[in-house]
Amino acid sequence: MAIGPAAAIVADVYSGARTAVEVVEAALDAARRLDPVLHFLEEFDPGGARAAAERVDPGGALAGVPFLIKGQTPVHAPIVTRLVAAGAVPIGRSTRARPGAVSQTFGWTGSDYTRNPWDLTRSSGGSTAGGAAAVAAGVVPLATGGDSGGSLRIPAAFCGVVGLKGTYGRVPRPGGRPLGGLTTIGLIGADLDDVILATSIASGPHRLDPAALPHWPVPVESERPWRVAYHSTLGACPANPAVDQVVRDRLSAADVTVVDVPLELLPTEEAWLVLSGLDAGRGAEAAASNRAREIRDHNNTALADLFAEVDALVTPTTLDVAHGYDQHEPNIVTGDPCWYFNVTGHPAVSVPVGLLDGLPVGAQIVAPHWADDAAVAVARRVQAGLPRPPVSVGARRASL
């Protein structure tokens, strides 16, 4: 039986229909059965999960919700401590990309690659690889991650789930604000509303990151009309025409108005590499730092002009569907539409919009700075429901 959305778990635990221990035991059983197939676990902690489930307050906002922590995330990270304080129960740590890899769009356990529940020959994306695979397979409804170049949105798109990168600083970082300012901590989930709730709970300043943005309340649904601009690509690399068509078809069916607004962004790789180096403590020469600032300022201005005409920008999240699980280096440009918004810091969310040859296609919705409410509101109208992937809890191939 599938674990279910976080909201359903919370309602059941509160009413007594299920206990937190029962929910967590089901997640642990699913992890035992599916990890040998999908390789999404870096660490597994059934004993700690059971003990935590026994202590859950049934009135917590995330009471009894099992989740995965992205590998290498410290236990004192605000996103972890705040989810746990709300009643969520970590069952282990998820895989990420192998350290030192040029491209991060894959996962690695130390001995095997993380696989995609839709097709075991494909990657689940990265670097939040294991979290996306486990969420898509129905093992857990939520997984934590960080997004410095698409690491929440790319795996969400590859696996047909939701990945939210809020405005830069939306969720506090355990190490405070870095110099480059690329990474936003966030979540992947099977349900957009679950991701919104968990992000709200994790948001707000913290003693470890007092410069984080103010607490983000769960937005109230709006019936207002939404205007969006659509661009199939933002750089020199085009989207797969079939991916482009899936997104266009979904926009045509969604309750949004698509407006043709031009957008000319400077290539972002140069700036991203400088800012990434600063985040890693490597420093940068003055000329390179100044150029990175010029690129960021130009793109911020171009996007401000676009957002003066529309509420949101929509792109394919990735230029193609999931590549082979071990073919990540030749596909480094796959997530090209994502990292522009790490450099600028805009909120961006990926939601599933359809299937192409049996593999998920994601759409990225970008909104103005601090307009996270708009990004998720448009995402709610654009998203499409997908069937359960072939390898998932309760599916026929789950025991492969």
C-alpha cells in the first residue's frame, strides 16, 4: 500500500486512523524492498526512525510523515530540525552525485547509480537524486535537498514529482549566507501542497542563518487570472522539440494566459562558476567577480522587465527527458534552464506536465523575487497528474 501524501498522513495520525509508528514502518518496509532496485539510500536508519515515530505528537503539522534527508546534510540543519519539530520522521539519507563529477544530474551510492522509477536504465537526476527517486516510487512523500544549479528541479522533472527552490534565502542554511549566494535549501515532494507546507515550516530566520528571509506563510489559493510568458530555452541549446510540445500542450490546456514577451538573458555559466567558487571558499579575481556581477545585474534587469508584463515565466525544466543513469557527463546541458535562477535568486518550481515515451516532462515556473506565492499558484494550474511509475510501492514491478 502506498504511503500517501503528507496531508493524508497527518490527518490519519491526528484522527487515530493510523499511528505514526504504522506509517513509518510502512515506509521502512518500502525502502527495504525498493532500494535494492533503485539505489536511493546513502544511509538507512530504521532504529532511529522507529524511536522518533514513537515520540511523535499527533497534533504536529507533519505528524508521522516519513522523509529522507539529502546526504551530507548536517543533523542540525534548520530544514531538518524544523521538519522533525513538526512531527516528520527521517528514515535515512538519500544519495547525491559522486563528488568531483562535472555534471551532477545523477546519483551514486558509492557502489551503484541511482535509478529512475519510470525506467531503470535512466537517471533520476541530481544532485538530489535519491530523494526524487524515493518520492516518485512512493517510499516517502518528502525529501530535503539543496538547489545551486537545479539540484531540486532537475530530479523532480526526471522523476515526475515537484521540486521547489524558493527565493534565495527562503529556507535558512546551516552555514549561514555564503559569499556567492547560489544555493537555496528546499524540498522535493509527490504533492505540490505538501512541498508548500513543508517549505513554510522550514522557512524563516534561524540563529545559524539570521539573514534568511522572513517566515513564508502557506499562501491562500487565488482565483485571479494569471499571465505567463513561455520560452522553450533560455540559452544556445534548444529543447527537444517533443519536450517543448508537451509543455506547450499543457499550457494550452491550463487556466493561464500565455503572452509573447521577449527575453534576452546573458549566458550564465561564467557567472555561475565564479559564484560557485566563492561559495566554496576558493575566492575570485576582481575582473571575474565584476563580470559575474554584470551578468547577474543584466539578467535581473531583463527579468524585471519581463515580470512587468507577466506574472510568471514558464520553461521546460530540462531540455530533454532523463538520460541514461551512467551517461551524465555528455548531458551536462540538460538542466540549462535551471541555473539562470540560482545566479539571480528568483523562486522557481518544477511540476510534472506530461509523459514523453513513458518518461516524465517537467515545466519550470519562475516568478519575481519574493513572489513565491505566484510561482506556486501558477504551478498549481499548470501541473498535470501522472500515473504511478512502473517501479513503485504496490506496483507489479516493485519486487524486481
